[in-house]
Amino acid sequence: MTTPHVKQRKNSDIEALRALAIVLVIFAHIALILSPQSVYWQVLADYRFGYGVDIFFCVSGFIITKSIANEIPSNRSLRDVLELSVPFWVRRLWRLMPSALFWIGVSLLLSWLYGGRGVFLQLEIFVHSALAAALQYMNVVYAVSRDTGTLGDAGIYWSLSLENQFYLVLPIIAVLAGRRWMPAVFIVIFLAQFFLTRQLIRPTPELWAFRTDAISLGVLLALWHGSESYKRLEPGFLKNGWLVLLLLAGMIAFLARLTAPNPPLPFAMGLTAVGSALLVWIASYNNNYLTANSAIAAFCNYIGSRSYAIYLTHVIALSLVRHWFFSHPGNPVPTPFDGGYTVFYITMFVAITLLFSEFNYRFIENPMRKHGEKLSRNLKGRFALA
């Protein structure tokens, strides 16, 4: 017997973490439109910001597990597995894949139009990466494709592939292990990876694109959520805004240093997952620790709600700016970075990204998500009547 899901008020702190995560991902990639002699490239020698993806992973693990935690059955039959899994898979499919497939299609179109002219890969090369992205095995081929330079704008789909693979097995684990043994399963998954070296260097470590430790910690937070010990450990002292600011600044710098090619501490990626989980733990109380200021909350709610769309579209925006304004065989004029040029490049990139992401959010992501939720409810009703 399952407990009906009770809808809670929107968690602005979780949206703030989504906003932070996507801003960090952009920081990781925006150097592509900056001068190679800029100070920012020097910063990247010791500080990297790709850990925004780990924050996304942990947030997703927490939110998704929390959404099904009360539906985990006490029995372990095939029917129980299907009753939990099928509606869950349908929701995830319609939530993520229509947007992903649309922008993969846009990337293929750009490759067909402009491929082989310096920025976009030739179509016959890019199509293999596009196929890996569409069929959700990009994380499997990521290391080889990155080292051979054949990723193109599909490289970011390694994270979506990993998430979808993880969520393919999550409800099955939930039913087979039950609420009692699920924590043990995900503690093992986390510990099995914690001591591995997975820094993003060349040659690319294959395990870099298979890291599920941050997701596992998000799952564990969701399973712990609401317990007496969880309530007792609420960090009420973070109502002090200055403490929150210092904590965030320190965590951003610390995690950026950990994800550099030569980190100062061992087990850097495992520690990054722990740091991400710390931030999600604070946000999980839904007590506006990160968004006490209403203006900040409004900004984070906007960016956070569109973070998936921004993630899918920002690499295309970067490539378009480089194609239109940078030096390459089709445009051999040297790329100017002085004066207001860099500001212009960044402004164009932000404008294109926001335009694309708003289009995606309004006309693809939201309608398809609602459709998937409707299909999921219908499936649950059919299982209940069967």
C-alpha cells in the first residue's frame, strides 16, 4: 500500500542551487569566447567550475527519490516493480528527452549547414556523437570522443545519459531493496567511487563520465529527510545571512580548487560530491537559508526553473558566437578581443542562451512535462484497477 504524494511549497533554496549549478557550468565553458591571454584563462589553471554538474546530480537525486519515497511498496513482486517503475520512467522520459532531442536536432542542422568551417564538426563526423547523445550512451563514448575531438556540441549529454541510466535502475533498486536496505545500497555505491581518481585531464579518464556518487548522496538525503535525526540537525544558525554568504563563497572556491587538474587533496571528485551534498542538505529544509532576500529568490527561481534548458542550449550559443565573430577558415580575419569586443561576445552569448532557453521552457519542456505527468497518472490508475 502506498501513501499518496503530498505536494509541498516550492523550495526556493533548491532552485538557488540549480541556478548556482548552471552558472558554474557556464563559467566552466565561457572561456571559449575569451582571449587566450585573459586573466580568466590563468584562473582556470588552478580553479575549475565543472562541479556545477555534481550539484545538479545531487539535487536531482534528492528531488527524484523524495518524489517516489512514499510510493515504495513493501512487497517485491514483478508487479510491484512495474507499478513503481513504469509511471516513473514515463515521467522522466517526457520531462527530459523531448528537449534533448530537439536541441540535438538543432546541432545536427548547424553541422549540416556550417560543418567543417572551423567551429561546427562535419556532419559525417558529428552524427556519431549526436547518435550517442540521442540514445543516451554519451557517457560511454565520452572519453574517446573527447580525446579525438569528435564530441562537438553533444559532449554535454554525458551527464544526461548518466542520469537516465541511473534512474532506469533507481525504482528497481527501491522495490528490491525496500526502504530498509536502500540506504546501504547507496552508501556502497558512494564509497565504491570515493577513492577513485577522476580528474578531467588528457587522456580523459573513462570513469570521469560515470560518477554517480553525488546522485547517490542525493538519494541518501531524500531517504533521511523527515526523520527525527534530520530535524534535530537543521542548521538554524544559517539564518544569519553573512554566514550563508561566507559559506557559499568558501564552498565555491574550495570545490573549484578540488576540480582543477592538479587538486590539493586526494579523492577530489569524491570530496566534490560531499561538498555538493552539504549544499543540498542545507537547501533540503526548505527554510530559505539561501534565498532570504526576495530579489535573490525571484532571480534564482527564474534561472533555476530554466536551468535544464540553459544547460542544453548554452553550448550551441557559444558555438554560434564563435562561428559568427571568431577567426576560422570561413572567416579568416583575426579575432579582436580588445575594447568592447569581449563584452559584445559575452552579451551575445547570454542573449542567445536566454532566448533559446525561454523558447525551450515555454514551448517544449513545460508542455511535455505536463503531458508526461498526465500519462504517468493514467498508468498509475490502470495499475490500481488491474
